[in-house]
Amino acid sequence: MYKLINQWEPIVYELLQEYMKSDEVECRCERCQVDIMALVLNKMPPRYTVSLRGEILTSIESCSAAKKAQILIEIINAAKVVGASPSHNIYIADGIIIKPEL
């Protein structure tokens, strides 16, 4: 079976996981991570390929340092956007759950 693959997605995911280890991220929940990825991938030029299911065509090692830096800048910007207005209205800061008043 063939699968349509956005070649940027695994690279953005790996770089995001590295960035999530920093103290600069407002919330590390799955929803915020997916929101960050969506914002970053929408900024990237499309790069789709077709492959057999399970075949890995692109890895972070094959990405140039300049492209990694560009993606990291997009991740930082997207994390700021998501952190300022999380989809779930609950986020964790310094280990404390904060729920804004409505």
C-alpha cells in the first residue's frame, strides 16, 4: 500500500522534541506540540512524496544545517504563538497547572 508523506514532518517532529527540553516552552502537552507542528509545517514549502507504507525517505541527518536552523526559528515562533494562546486554555508553568479565568 502506498502512503503520501510530507517529508518535513519527521524532521520538524525531531527538532520540536529537542526544543521541548528547553525551559522556553509554556506547555509540553500533546495538543500544544501538535499545534506547534501544524503552524511550522504550514510555513514550510510543501514537500510530499509517495512511498510504500513504513518506508522512511527523509531523516534529520539528511537535512542541512541551514534548513535545521530555519525550522528551529519557525518552531520557536510557533511555540510563542501557541504558548500565548493555547487551544486547551490550560498550561503548565514551573510545574504548576494554570487555568485562566473566563
